[in-house]
Amino acid sequence: MSIKRSILGLAAGAVLAGGASAAGHGEITVGYFLEWPMPFQYAKEQGTYDEEMGVKVNWRAFDTGTAMSAAMASGDVQLSVSQGVPPFVVAASAGQDLQILDVAVSYADNDNCVVADALEIDKRSTGELAGKKVAVPLGTAAHYGFLKQMSHFGVSVDGMEVVDMAPAEGAAALSQGSVDMACGWGGALRRMKEHGNVLLTGAEKEELGILVFDVTSGPADWVAENSDLVASFLKVTADANAMWAKRSNQSKMLPVIAKDAGMDAGATKETLDTFVFPTVKDQLSRKWLGGGAQEFMKGVAQVFLESGNIDSARRSYSDAVNIGPLRTASRM
């Protein structure tokens, strides 16, 4: 199967799944990632979401943002925390009516591609990547970053063997020598780095316009029908972020977050130190949901369109952002 057919299949599957039943009365299901530690997990484990929202919140772990899109389309999941912008764009471009509700985290140094040590390839010798086998989770932030980096280095992706693998699978394949390069994030990225090196740092990627941030997202119809509930969810998340921002709270929060993320405390702290959690005020600014995110999504769609990974892009992604619930949360 070609890369294009694979990614389009993921998107089409999500759209066709639309129309399935939503959550039952008095409870919702929220998607999140394991090995992706965030302050909201402290509130999750303390039962704060259930208490503040007045509903039972069920949590479901995923390994890619594309799987989150499919679950939201089927009605199995109502909200997704930390969905990558590229998988969101893939689904939205295919016709799935999703909305971005907040900026969950910015993490330029925690999403990247790693080249096997044995190849001894760095940013000065990237021409040697031609024809190499790469593990990439298609339709994700890592996929977008991979395409942008290869374009920057002038390496033809068409001449490479690109295999669709979730980050954990890619890390295992890299360690076994089954692939020459693997792309991913979080715990999987840390394991990849044990067997290779990155081509560009987070700062170097940002200079190329490769922004890396995740969002909280949800189906537009469900959000419209439950805007107050969504606002309450975003408020709990923002409060957890603010709590983590005070260093005096971190020793109390860290072990709880680490346990829920399925990580040890050291790796959790190391990961969190590379994360930036914008305040609600920052999120509503021009840089983020006041226009920056919408423009960035258009750029992501254009890259995927030019690479043949999607058939069409929206003229504008402005209606894919709904700041109403976040504004309400800011007044709660």
C-alpha cells in the first residue's frame, strides 16, 4: 500500500464512522496518550474532572492522533487531549467536522526523527538517506516534521521506503536494525535516541517553521451541544497547568503523573522539562488560537497536499477552531 492510500484510508475511515452514537447520559470518554506526561493527569487521578464537570469521565489511551480522530468520528470518544495538529488537519481535510478547543502543549524538542547510529549520518550528510527505510506514524506531527526535514535537506521521500509504524513500534524496529530511521515522540523518542541521533534540534526545526504543538479537540456537533461541559473540562486542565507551573507543587504532582503515564519519575520529569503549557491568555492570543494556529494548519495541509498524502485541503481552517468554551473557561 502506498503512503497516500494508507493515510487517506485512515482519514476516510474516520469520516465514514461519523454518525455513530455519542456518550451515554452522565458520562463521557476522553482520549489521551500513555508515555506522554502532562499536568492534567494529576487532576485525572484526583478525580477533579468528575467532580467539577458533574459527569463520570472515562479515559481511553491511544498511540496515534489518527486513531483519536477515528474514535471521535465513531462517537466512542468525545474529547481528545493532546491530539497532534497534523492528524487533526488530515481528518478535517477529509471532511470530519472536528474543532480545536485549546492548545494542550508545545514541544519542539519532544517530536523528532532519529537516524541509526551505525549509519553515521548527520545534518551534513543527509544525502546518504536516499533509499533508506524509515518508520513514520503517518498523518501525525512526526510525519509532518519528517516531510519538512526531508524537503529542507533535499532528500526525495519518493526514493525512500516509508513504513507506517506507531512510535513504539518504530523505536523497536530501530533498535533491532529493521529500519534506518524512525520518527516519533515521548517515551518512544527517548528509546530511539538510545540507538541513533536527530538531524535537527527543536530550535533548528522551529527556524524552518516546523512548529510542534498538540491540541484538545472534539466533534463540532457534540461541542455545540455540550459547550458548558467542555468549558469546565478546559478549566480543570488550565488549573492543572497553572498548578504545575508553580515549582513548589511539582514534587507532589510528579509521582502521580508518572504513574498514570506509565513512566518512572526521572523520565517523566525529563519529558515535562521539554514541554511548554501556554496559559489561557496566551492560547487566546494572535500567536495561537487568535490566528496563528489556523494559518499553521493551512501550511500543514499544503505540505500533505503537495506530498500526495491528502487529496484536497480546506480553503481556510478558521472554522476548525472554536475558542468559545475556552473564553468561558477563562471567566470561571
